[in-house]
Amino acid sequence: MTEHHSHAPDDIAFRLSAGPQSGFLKDMIYGGIDGAVTTFAIVAGVAGAGLQPSIIVALGLANIIADGFSMAASNYSGTKAELDDRQRIIAIEECHILDHHEGELEELRQILSQRGLSGDVLDGATTQISHQKDKWIDLMLTDEYGLARNPPHPLKAAIATFAAFLLAGSVPLLPFVLGLSSAFQTSIAATLLTFFLIGSGKSRWSLTSWWRSGFETLSIGAAAALLAYGVGGLFHVG
């Protein structure tokens, strides 16, 4: 579905003044799918082995806390590395502008030329941007190094991953925690529904239909669950 927003001059000025917004969709989808998959894999594997529900709960809780924190920490470290690299590149560009000013001006001019400017417009734009060092470096980051316009946020990315992991990872375990009859069957149904909801939800940011995206994610999760249950069945007790 096409997303619409106002194109009135005042609305455009307000929207652009806020700057581009950082999103954490990737972090939430990553954490949610992994949380549901890994926790249900434990549930299915232990159930396939015929062990007691208390063991399922213990192992499932350990996975949610430990694996969720591990994923969040890994995401934090990776995103922090991206931020550190960005700061390194900014420092390099600042030195280049100072020590190789004419060469950097030529780089700026060629970047603007590739964007479709020419003649007096190109000369004027090059002069104007070169008088604003922050804007100049921002342009170099995106067009020379291929970096995102916004700097990453390591802590927010980690929190988004951990929260999504906890939320989705709790679903397969909840029927056992509540002591429901037919807990395993309920866990299967709830987990498959979670996979479908995650997939259909992420279609909001794609051109794929909600049902196709939902079944795609459901298929991935179901395959992981079947593998885990099959492995657990190899060690069935009694």
C-alpha cells in the first residue's frame, strides 16, 4: 500500500527539519524471529526427547535470558564498530579537507556532477557546500563511502533486539509455564502464529503482500522447529 504524507510547504519544512529518522526494524525482526525459533527449538527438542515439562521451562528460560542477552550484546558490539568506523572516516575527511583542500573540492565537485548538476549551478553548489564543513563531510560519507546518512545507535539497537527476543521467545514457553493441558500442542500453534504475525508485520515496510510475507516467515520457523523436534526424537527417553 502506498504511504501518503502532506506536501504542503509548511509540512514539508517541518518534516525535513526533523532530519532522517533512524529505524530499528531490522533489529526487532532479527531478535523476534531468533527468539521464537531458538526457544521453540528447545521446546520441540526436549519434548521430542520425552522429558518433563519442568526441564522445558528451565532450558527455555535459560535460553531467553542468555541467548537474548548474547544477541543484544553482539548487536551492540557490531553497531558500535560501525559507529567507531564512521568517526574514524570523519576524522580522515577533516584532515583531508585541511591538508588537501583542492583535491577534496574536486571530489565534492565530481560527486555533485554525478548527481546531475552542471555549469554555474555546479560551481555555486560546490562553493556553498564547501563553506559548510559538516554538510560537506556528510555528503562524502554517503557518496564516497556509502555510509548511511544517520549514525547508528548501538544501545538502542541492542535494546530493540533484546526486547523483541524476550517477547517472541516467551511465546513457545508460556503454555508450559502456565501448566496448560496439551501444552506442547498449544506451544506449536502459538509459535506458528507468532512467526506469521512477525512476517505479516514486516510486510508493512515492503512491497510483499502481508499473507505472503507471513507464510514465508512461518515456513522458516516451522522448518527450524521440525529439525529440532526430529533431533530430540533421536534421544527419546523411555
